[in-house]
Amino acid sequence: FEVVFDAMSMASLLGVLGSALQADRALGYDMDDGGTSYLAPIERVLGTAQFPDTVTIMADRTLLGGAATARWDDEGVTAAEFPLVTAGRVVDYATSREFVATLAPWYTRHGMAVGSRGCAGAASALFRPTVQMPNLRLQPGTQDLGFDDLLSGITDGMAVLGGNFTADPKQLGVTGGKLGVIYR
């Protein structure tokens, strides 16, 4: 069953996905406040295909004009760009220094630098920094296709137009509202 999302729907889904790829949520540290993650446990999810192989999602704390752009995070880690999902496989999580040890074996095995991804933030100096969602960017596909092009050839599927997606309070499921859906 194939599903094609328009740009607005995909942007909404990226926000839900960004929360699910925060290390503190996936480890259960945020369950009483912001929720948990459907992309957990980390050791079972890392490296697995959770999305179509055409999906690559970058986290970018350096994006000019981005809502989560910073030179350094609230722990002094220099902001950077890094992949969260590559060719449909989860390859990293947004982290602070507190959660690097959990991901260190994965980083070492894959020749990645062991360190925070620079996503710590706090409302003020009175609060402990927690993992914050970085700016997210869905990488473009290899072909220049419009929405109608994506729908062509689908015989069993649907198109989602103008979807507004939110996660449930524990971040374990996703619901959509105000959907315009076309079935084929």
C-alpha cells in the first residue's frame, strides 16, 4: 500500500519524526514530560530500515534562519549538520552530552565521531538542558517529480493533502487531522 504526502503533510510529519529521534525520549527519560518514542529501543532501531529507501533526513543546527539554529548548544557543543536517517535507515539520534555513552558503541562501529550532536537546550540557566529538536531537512529525491508524477502508476494507495499530524501524549503513535485523502 503506497502513500504519497504533499509538502505540507510531509513538513508536519517531520516534526513528529524529529521528536521520535531525540535520544532522551527514546531512552525513556522524557516520558513524564514530553513522552517517549516509537523509534525505541535505540540499540534495536539504529541501522534498521524504518522508512522507504528514498528518505534521507538531515538535522542541521547551522541552517541559516532555522528555528533551532545556534552557534553552540547550551552545553557549549558547536552546532553541526548530521544525518538522522540515510536511505531509510535510522543512523543517529539528536543528543546532548548526557546520552552520548548510549550511542558510543554505534558511533565507534561506524567510524563516526563519538560526541554530542549539539542539541542541548534549556529555557534559562535555572534549568537543566534537555535534548531539543534540531532543524530538520528532508533531502530531495534523485528525480525532479511533481505531486501528480508521484501519484502516477499507483494502483493501490492514497495521497494525503494538507495533513496536520501530531503524536499522542506519550509519542508512541501519530494521528492526522484535516486530511484531504484521495484513494486509488
